Amino acid sequence: MNPEDLIQQLAPLRTPDPIGFWPLAPVWWVIIGLLVIALGFLCFQWLKRYQRNTYRREALKWLSELQEANSDVQVLSGALKATALNAYEATSVASLSDESWPNFLRSSCAKLSSDALDVLSRAHAPNPGSLSAVDWRDAMLWVKHHEVPRA
């Protein structure tokens, strides 16, 4: 046999098929499963936090309406008290008045200054004074940032 005849009988070289992405290896399915579980957990936590802070969004809307209506100190104090009753136990909030009421608000929100919301201590005085833009800002700041003890 002629060597050239043997070479002619050889089939041309073939490259193997490229490696595809599908089907995925089992390790990838495990990674995808863990990512789905983590994403589901994060969504659940976000939804819980969103629902837990519904009273804050409602209180901010209420305070905005009261500010536009140029409400007085008693109305602001009542709105803040109603908001506090949503976040804290009634036994610790409902009886607060005079100096103890703004002190409670300042102690539950680190972002408030030491004289913030002092006007609330005069809410039941014959002439409590009028509310300034700073008082409204402090009230909204308290609603946004007060710390609620975890149960």
C-alpha cells in the first residue's frame, strides 16, 4: 500500500462542539437557589419594615396638613401623642404632659436638640404661643427618626 493512499483515507480533523451554558451544572443550581432564598428573605424583611413604618408615613402626612392649616400647639401635641401611642405602650406615653412630654420626645430621638419642641410644655397654658417653622421641622424630625424599642 502506498503511504499517500493511506493519507487520503484519513478524515479531516474535526473540532469538538463548543461547550454550552445549558444544561447548568448542579453547583450553579445550588448557587441560584441560595440567591433566590436570600432575595426572598431580603424582600420579606423590607416588606415587614415598610408595614411597621406605615404609622410614620401617615403621621408625616397629617403633620403636613396641620402645618398648612396653621394649627395651634394643642393640635400639634395631640398629633404627636397619637403617633407616639402607635409606637410605644400607652402606659408610658398617655399620661405625659407639661415638661415630661417634650422630654420624652427628645429622649426618644437623638437627632433633636436639647430645647426642641419646648413649646409643647406650654400646650395647656392660657397663651401657649404660636408655632414656628422650627417647631414643625422638629415635630417631623421626631416622627421620622424616633427610636422604637423592639419587642
